[in-house]
Amino acid sequence: MSGISVKRPWLAEANRKRVWTPEARAKCAEAARKQRHSPEFKARMSLRLMGNQYTKGRVHTAKTKAKLSASWKPSKRRSEGMRRHWRGISVEERRARLRPALIASVNTSVSRLELIVRKLLDELGVSYIPTKQLGPYFVDIYIPAKKLVVECDGAYWHGRPDMRERDRKRDGWMRKNGYKVLRLLEEEISDLASATLLRFVA
């Protein structure tokens, strides 16, 4: 589409003003569903979604984090076609469709804080499971011998009021089902030593 807009801008303008009939929309949607991308194309798209070399791993200042937190609003825009599509699917089928993508995204998105804690646990010789699913939740680190859940909380996301409420709900479920919860804040992890962590997991 980008090639069309650059080489033939009049065609892109015509397409923007075009009124699509329901039959045409259904035909385009069916063609898109049948489209198969190559592994190389999928790899390129994954890198684009993960961020480029200039933004990946960037650390924001406290002032920038506060501005981002204040300006963030959940998007309420969603296409009517997507709503109709999911309305016609049972809850069980929705979960079956979303589960593989959810597990893949959780397993590939490991934060810097989690890596620090994992390294300390390895030095201590503590056996743990990274990114473990417990009931409806995925936890950062799980230590089976202690039934201990270790959560590594970044200051930006877990400092938000809605995230704090979600964390309280998660912790309540964990304790109700016999798990202990250890939440390590970003400022604590940055200065965390093996001896200090040992006191929690021993």
C-alpha cells in the first residue's frame, strides 16, 4: 500500500473516498484470512513490534514516566466487525484461540528486572520456574520448594492505581490458594544482593 501512495497518489486518494459494500468487505476479509506469510516476513514483523534499536531497553526518567502515566488512556475504539466476530464465539473457544498467543507473548517478554533476579537465584542455587502459570495468572518466577511467587514490579506500570488494584487482586488469589507472594520493586531490585534475596527464599 505504501508503494501505491508514493507512486500513484491519485489511486490512494480514490481508495480513501471509496464506499465499500458489505459484500466487498466480506470478500476482502476472506482473502486476508487465507493469506499465508513466510517465516521471514513474520520474523520482520516481530522485530518491528518489539521495537527498534533506538527504543528497545530505553530507561525513562521519573519525570517522563509521570508524564506518560498521566497521559495514558485506554483506547475505546474498536471496529464493529471485530466486535461482531467475537460476539459470535463462545467463551471456551475464545480462550482456546487466545491461549497460544498469550503464552507465546509471556514467554518472550522477559524484563530486565526478571533477568537480574533470575541471575541471583542461579548464583544461590535456588531451583525456580520462570513465567509459570498458576490458575488464571502468569507469574514472573515461581519457586516450587517454597510455593513462593516472586513478582518483579517496574516502577512505571505497577505504580499506576489500576495496576496496584490488579496486583492486590492477584495476590489475594495466590494467598487464598496456598501460595506465598514476594513483590520486589524496581528500586529494590537495582540494589539487590544475593544475601538479601536469600533471606526471602531460604
